[in-house]
Amino acid sequence: MQRSIIALYLVFFLFAANYTAAAAEPMLSVSGEKLRISQLEELYEKADNFTTGSPDSLRYIAELIKKEGLRLNNARALVRGTRYQAQALWRLGNHKEAMKLAIVALKDAEKGKLTGELPDIYAVIGNLHKEKANYSMALAAVDKGMAIARKNRDTASVIYMARLEAMFTQGLGADKEDTALIHKSLKMHLEGLKLAESSARFEKQRIGYYNNIAQACVKRGELDRARFYVTKGIELAKKYDQLLSLTYSYTWLSQVYLGEGDKQNSIYYLKEALRITRQLKNPFREMEVNRYLYRTLNEMNSYKDALQAYTRYIEIRDSLRVLENVRQIGEMQEQYEAGKKDQQISTLAEINKVKTRETIWALAGLSVFLVLSVFMLFQYRTISRTNQELASNNAKINEQAEKLKILMKELHHRVKNNLQTVSSLLSMQSSRLTDDDARNSMRAGQQRIEAMSLIHKSLYGQDAVNLVNMKEYMSNLIDSVMQSFGVEPGDLDLRLNVSVMEIDIDVAMPTGLIVNEWVTNYFKYAYNSTTDPRLSVILEARLEEGRSLLLRIIDNGPGMSLDKWKRPSGSFGMKLVQVLAKQLDAKCSVEVSGGTTFIMEIPAVSIAGNR
């Protein structure tokens, strides 16, 4: 009997234990989910702090947020993680990839009806447009973000959007040299600051306002007022450990000291900004600070140090590929004083005074460049032949060939830098010319240099030192010509079809120069003649006809005169096309029907591969 009672108790105990565990399991699940959501909130807070700090740290936190979002199937976490990734890439200078991620975040947020995330996403998109000086698109993005923030009654987002709107208005005014817009932007900043100062909750957001107002006051010459606001910005940036914002505060404080004649403190704060930027590992901001350091040193007549700062600015800009996103490089601000410069700078100053010598020096510079290019090509061919001979020998010679390959890449890198230096000098000089013909000749020469520079840039970035990736090269070349004429991608129906992957530099160089001349000719004489401009560039291999290469350039302009093509006595560009075509043993023809079609067939081209 006792055994039966004990057995009955055991059965009841096991049933009760199982029932209790089953009932507690949902409670534990809910508790665990709350814990993970709490951890997500902590990650959000860390990411928000890193948006003005280290971009690498922000990318790491963003990845953690997205992983946790996937695990929890949390749409908000996935959207916010993608937006943080876009912000990190923006700070690192990779604007193209940043915009792609921002658009992904925008679509996901709209699909999931996550309206609270939209203002910050539109802010990222607006800032990326601002980096390309496309202020109209930047303001349009901010307007959308502001409308949503107001509808959500999100005061913090309204304050942020108001600051961006004022900042972009200031940039638009500076770009258009519109004093009324610049004054309007200062008024907008002051109105936004009042809202930010209405509550202690928004104290951190005042930092950006203080810095932007200080910048505007510096440019207006109101140094005491600029010092007042920048001091407030420094105080709050240190309080909230906003190191990136602190670099902007130090930059404007240095300009205040410069305006007051205190050169020592001016340089000190710029170098402090540079130190913090390097600590944050933010190359894009380091590039900006070096640009200000160069301008300040140049204004102080410290030409040697100014050149070092400018060189560092150029190096960082090249490494970030800023040339693909921005327009032409900046111009010099002050003329160099006679007697304090070397002979080259004195000669450039003299060129500004004597009109005839401008043209002479321009032609001399182009001649030196052409001689240098021929010399470099001769060196390349010599090294290439040597490399082929060494390849047939023993392992030691193969090791020497590998070293030679590295040397060639360095050579292409140096040629690219030299060509860029020549292009920069021509750009600076053309801005000083008063004669339109001389200026146009300068700019045309600069674009031809840019076409050759892109070849060496391509060769430096790949393993094959004598083969040019034609698809990438053609795309970069046409983008460069469009930027030189101020044409945005949306303003032109461009159809680029390159079915040849790689060809030898001896063919790629003259082919690129011919495309440069013809596309430049299109923008000069045909682009503005139609309301729906269209340009097609087609490069394909004709394997069935002995591996020939066929180039076609087609536009819908009014059509060029065939006499100009047949007798190009007054056009250097058309003469250059015919000379380069003869060098390639190519057959050229021009057809005029509903536009202009240029056709060139190059025989017996060695093609590395097709798509």
C-alpha cells in the first residue's frame, strides 16, 4: 500500500514539474526578447556617439546591429544598421557606396512604415548630395525629412533638419556667390539655435549650430561674434566627447586668430584639429583640415609648409578617389609676392601681366609634357622587352622580373602624379588668363592630359602593367569630360557599350585620346543644340574579321560639317584625331544623318579577353 502511495506521489510530482516548466517557457522567452531589445538600444546609443567619432568603430557597431536584427527579425534594427553603415562610408569618403546603402535603408523603412527612421536617412542622403555640391538635391532631401519629422512631432529631428537646411542654403549661396542666400542661411541658423536652446535635452545638438554660425561670422569678418559661438561649441564638444565636431570648432577658432593676426595660435589649432582627425582615422576630414592648413600657411607666406599641406591634401584626395565625385581642383587664393618666391613662381606671376607670354608658356608646358610622355613610353617599352627576355631564364631571373613589375607600377604611379601636377598647374593658370582663346586652349590641353593620366591610373591599380581595362577607362574618361563641362549624369542620355575587356596600352592611349577629342567636340558644338541630348560610345571586337577593333561615337546633334572633317585646317582637335588614327593604321569615316556618327576600325588589335 505504501509503495502505491509513493508511486502516486512521484507521478503527481513529475506532472506538476512538467506543467510548471511548460508554463514558464513563454515567460522566459518574453523576458529574453526584452533583454535583447534592451541590448539593441544600447547599441543604438553607441552608434549615435560614433557618428561624429571613429567611422571604423561605427561600421563595427552597425554590423552588430544588423546581425541582431536578423536574429530577432527586427526590421527597425536592420534599417538602422544599414543607415549607420552608410554614415560610416560617408565619413570614410566612399560616397558612392554610402548612397547605395542609404537608398536601401530608405526603401526598407518606407516598406516597413518605419516613419521614425526616415528623417535621419534623408539627412544622410542630403549630406551625400552636399559633398558633390549638388545643393538643390540636398535641400530637397532635407525638405522631405523635415516634413516627416514635424508630422512625427519629433523635436530633435526638426532641430537637426533645420540645421542641415541652413547649412545647405549657405553652401548654395557660396556656390552661386549669392549674398542674399548667405545672409538667409545665418538667419536660419540663429532661428534653429533658439529651438535647440529651448530645452536641456537638446544641448548636444547646439554644437553644430555654434560651429556653423562661427563659420558664417568668420566669413563676414565678425571675429568677436565668431569667437563667442566657437567657444560655446568647443565647451559642449568636450563635454559630450564629440571629437569630430571639435575639429570643426578648432578650424574656425584658427581662422579667428588668423583674422586677428595671431598666426601662432591659428596654426596651433589647425594642427590640433589635424591630430584629432588622425586619432579618429577619418581620412575625409583629414583632407579638409589639410586644405585649410594649406590656405592659412599660404596666406602667411609660409610657402614651404603650405606646399607640404597641399601635397598631403592631394595624396588623401587621390586615395579616396574624390576626383570621381567632385568638380575641378581648388584655385590658389593669393598672388605670390615678388622677391619671396623661386624663379618658377615669379615666372607665373609675370605670365599674368604679359598676355603674349601666357600663350608661349602654355605651349612650352605642353611641349615638355609631350616629350616627357614619349620618354616614359620609350622607357616602358624598353622595360617590357627586358622583362620578356628575363622570363625565359632561371628562377633568379624570374625573381628579378617580379621586381621589375613592381618598378613598372611605381613608374605608372609617378607618371600619373606628374601628369596630375601638370594638369593642376594648367588649371590654375587657365583661371588667371583673360584671353578666351588662350584659356580654351589651356583647358583643352588639360583634358588631353587627364585622358592620358587615367591610363596610368588604371595600370597602377592592376596586376597587368601593359593592359588597360577599357570598360573602366572609357567610363572614367567620359565622366571626366562631363565634369569639365559641368554636365550632370541626369542631364545626358549616355549609352556606353564596351565589349572589349583589356587591350595593350599602345592601342589604348591613342584610342582614348580620339574618344576624348570627339566627345569634347560634341559637348562644345552639339550638346546645347538639342533639348534631349543623347550620346552613344560603342567599342567592340570584330573577331570574325581578323580581330579588328571597331569604335563608334553617335550623337543626335545638328551634325558636323563634312568639310571640317575632310579639311580640318582650323581645328587642332580634328587634326589630332586623324594623326592618331594614322598611327593606329585605322580607317575613319564620318556620317551625318540625324546627328553625327564617327566610325573607326583598327586592324589586328591584340585583345586580352571579351565579356
